[in-house]
Amino acid sequence: MDSYFDWLQSLPFSVWISASDSVLGFPLVLFVHSLGMGFSAGSAFVIALRLLGVGRSLQVSGLRLLAALFWGGFILNLVSGSILFAARATLTGHVPIYYAKLGLILVGVLLFVPIRSFVNSAPHDAAIPARIQAFAALSLVVWVSVITTGRFIAYLS
């Protein structure tokens, strides 16, 4: 694995991202990653809170746009996170909490699939099944954990 991390980090684009003083390098990628986090985790959070009863005046069907924003943010994070990893592959690749973050992201996405299906198919005033509420509660914990483990990566690598 070390040879792969070395190769990835030594690619010209990876070197430019990590070594450039340009605001278009690492700072821009980190900014895009933050935007993606806001769209994905933020949307998941708002949807989960509504499914748990916060903001009952907001119709569940009104959350459909947020469900779409989640996937846009996820794509931004997939691309920007891959670039951030490539720029520091030899460090980040050896931090176990990085792999915990990836596992948590997988769990968060898997939880979001039935939540999104419910939001997309629910009538305006649908009763929220206990199963969907349980997924929503777990989703809150998972996305907070994703963000927390992401911050730990910066301190542990």
C-alpha cells in the first residue's frame, strides 16, 4: 500500500495541491470540501430533524429539494475528498480514523437511501413510520461522527 500512497502523492496534480502557495490549490479544495459537507451533512441533518418531529409545520414533501442537495454535496465531497487524500496520501493513508470516516460515510449514505425514498414518496402530511424515524436518529449520530472523525484526521496525521 505504501507504494500506491507514494505514487498517488507524487502525481503532479497532488504535488501542486499540497505544495502550491496559490489560493486555488489546497485552500480552494478544502473550501469546496466544506461546501459539500454543508450540502450533504446539512441536508441530511435538516431532513432527519424534521422526520423526528422538529418543525412539524414543514411538510415532509417540502424536503425533496434537500434530498437532491444531499447528493450534490456528496459528489462535491467525493471529488474534493479524493483530491485532499491524494495530496497527503502517505500521511492520511496510515491514519486508522480516516478509514473509520469512510466507513461512517458508507453507513450515512446507506441510511439516507430509505430516508430519501420516504421523503420522495410521502404525501404532504404523511405519518412517519418508526423505522424511518429510527434511521433519521441514527443518521444524526452518523453525520456528526463523520464530521468529527474528519477533523481528527487533521490532528492525527
